Amino acid sequence: MRKLQHLFAATTLAALASLVAFAQAPAGQAPAGGQGRAAGPGRGGPAGPASFFITSVGKGDGANYGGLAGADAYCAQMAQAGGIATPEGRQWRAYLSATAASGQPSVNARDRIGAGPWFNARGALVANNVADLHGDVQRDRNQINKTNALTEKQTPVNGVGDTPNQHDIITGSDSLGRAVAGTTDTTCGNYTSNAETGSAMLGHHDRTGGGNSSWNSAHASRGCSQPNLVSTGGAGLLYCFAAN
């Protein structure tokens, strides 16, 4: 009888310890020994479904993605390859602005990506809304940096100090996420050119280098071909957002 009492007491203590461990586990993270992928929410917020990533590789044809539609399709393709489910009611969009051409008006990247919020492939908050993403009210409200701007594979992208440096991300945008004004080519022919000429506006995902730490409008590329993009410090990568 005494043995049964000791066994019952030990079982009860173990169950209580499990409940305490579960209660103390951070949101989105299983307690030790449990199942599930840890989620790292940003700014103390809850983890969310993946809705932002940087493509782990470019298409390999320089800045030629077949236009905005082709770039969007590439984002969807990479999300699928990385096992990222498209959040319900959303669709993948490349963060790209386009200039007016062939009778069509300009397109702003900020207007293509939905209202937010957006989370990276590990569930960390990247930005709550379009205003925070672009610093409309307060600068640096987003969490796009080398730590949080992950690929669809949940891996970081090479930045300054890494070999090779690939921190140049194609955006074709100014710092507010709009098409760049003027007549200079800043979109490589609206993402249809892989020529040695032309250029595309680039951002630095690691917020480092070149005297401009903008995540979406650091400097222009030296041309539109794959070698041009590589020589500038990139690989033809894209920011991808799930637009709602």
C-alpha cells in the first residue's frame, strides 16, 4: 500500500511539473522535449504565419523576371519550394515598383503587398503595416535586418563581411516604396532586361554598406545582367510578401 502511495505521489508531481513547463514556455514555442518549431515573435508580439521572405536564390537571368507577374510567380514558386503555405486569402507578391511604360501608369511596391502584418519564415514579426514598413510616421519601425530578413528556407542571407556578399535586393523603389521619379532606368526595363546596360534600384537587407543603409533604396545596380548584379553585391534576389 505504501509503495502505491509513493507511486501516486511521484506521478502527480511529474504531471504538475509538465503543466508548469508548458505554462512557462514562450508563445509559439514548445516546452523542452515537446514537438513544434520555435517561433521568435518580434517586438513582443505573437508569432504569425510566414508571410515574408527573401528568395534564397535569384532566377539566374539578371533582373529579367518577365515583369511584375513573372516576379510574383517566382515568389510563389520559392514559397512552395520552401514549404511555406500561402496564408488564407493572400497571394505572393514581389516587392517591386514599376515605371510608367507603354501607356500603363507607374506601380508602387508599397501598394502591391497588402496591409500586413508580415512575419518571417520563423514566425517573427517583420512589420505591422505599410506605414511601419516604410517609416511613414517613425523611422525603423520594421524588423528587416540580417537577423530577421530570412529566406523561404529560414536561413539568413549573406551580407557585408560574408563571402559572397549578397545583400543587394532588387526593389526598383525609393525609400518610401514608390517608383523612382525621373527618366533614368531604375527597374531594368520593368524587370524584363538582363542587358549590360540599364540599372535597377537595390536595397540592403542587412542595413549595411555603401553609405546608405536603406532596406529598399540603397543604390542602383551597375547593369541588369547576372554578372552586373553580382559585381554590385547581390544575386538578383527579391523580397516576397503575402498580400492580403
